[in-house]
Amino acid sequence: MRFYQRDAMSDFEAFYRANVRLIYALARARNAAEAEDLTQETFLRAWQHFGRLSRAEPPAQRAWLVRTLRNLATDVWRRQRADPVWREPLPEPESDRADLRADLQHALETLDGHDREIVTMRYLEEMNSREIGEALGLPEGTVRRRLAECRGVLAQHLSQWAPKGETP
Amino acid sequence: MRSHDLDAHLADLFQRGLALTRQEEDALWNRFRTTSLGEPQAWAAFCRVMTRLPELLDLATRPAVTRTLRHALGIEVGPAGARLGFTGMSHIRA
């Protein structure tokens, strides 16, 4: 049993590290203030279902995580309860990165929930339209159309980050 | 900017601004491991102790230790021991 526990834990850590970047970014895009709690709760659900989840293919695992995150985000306030555990805050990013992160956050807030997920998957994880469609349960053509629209909106809101001499 | 270049530019911004650093990833994992997985780990530790219970009771040869164990576990000599799967209460030398 000890060996089983240790193997399961190390498999889960690999699974966590492979997916946490996307899940944390999606959680931030939905609710920046609760991003850490949403991420933690999503992976706790994954741990509870890891016996089954670990046998799925990575795209199905990712889709499961995204669905779980969405469900949690919709009722985060109801689920939230006093947490006496002291939390170590994430270290603050260096200032230019913090500025970029804040500008990206503002730009994402101009998009609706689905569109935030689509652009985060596209630009952070470099997933293609088919993969995004599979993860979000959307037709590939819809993903492409949404991306085309969002690209312009993002470029407009992030114009100060455009390369020198370039107009987005 | 052409759409292909704009895509590459946006990907660069997202990855510079939103991707977790290794330090951030470690902080999230450590928080998750110590808070969310704390309970299952404690349960696993409890199960490990329980599987060693007969062995631990065999070691309880001194009356004071035995009394403490009996009170702590709420077991009585006799049928309760049998219910716990012991073949005889020689495990507990009262």
C-alpha cells in the first residue's frame, strides 16, 4: 500500500505539473481573486477521481479539468468557507512582468467567458482550433471565428506592447 | 501586422505574462500537497498504524501500556477483541 501511495502521488504530481499552467490561467481569466482556490479545488477533484482520470488520454483529461473548473467557478462564493490554513502567497512577479500580466488581465476582462478560455488555450498553450474545440465542446469552425474576432480586440487593448514601429 | 505575426506576438505576450514560472508552479504544488492532500495522507498513515495494530499490541506487555491502549481504543478483553480479528486476547496481556 505504501508503494502504491507513493506511485500514485508521483503520477499525480506529473499530471498536476502538466496541466496547472493552463488551469491556473483559465482560473485567473475567470476570477483573478480566487484563481488559487479554484485551481486547488479543481485539482483536488482530479485527485479524488485520479484512478479513472489517469487512464484517459491527455485531451480528455484536459477537457475534464476545464469542465470541473467551470463548474466550480460558477458557484465559487457558495462553496467558499472559512479556511484557517495559512497560505503561502505566490511570489510577486518582477515588475515588468507584473505590468504585462495586469494588462493581459484587463484585456481578457473585455472578452466573455468562452472567449477568454479560447484565447488562453490558443496563446498560452498554443493549442490548435481542433484541440480547443475538443476541450470546450465547441465546433472547430466556431473556435476559428471566435479567435479571429478576439485577435483584433486583444491587439487593440495590448497596443502598448506592440513591437516598436509596428501597428497591430 | 499580419494575422500570423499578430498570433505569434500575442502568444509571446501570453507566455511572458501569464505562464507560471517554476517557482510559482512549485508554490502552487506545495500548497496543494500540504493542504488538499493533507487529509488523505493522514488517513493513509492511520491505515498503516491500524494494519500494524496486532504487532503493536503484542508489544504491549506492561499492564499500564495495555490499560492505556484499552482505554484509547475502547476495547474490552474478550468478544471485542475477537471482533477486531484477534484470535485470542493473548495479544493484550492485562
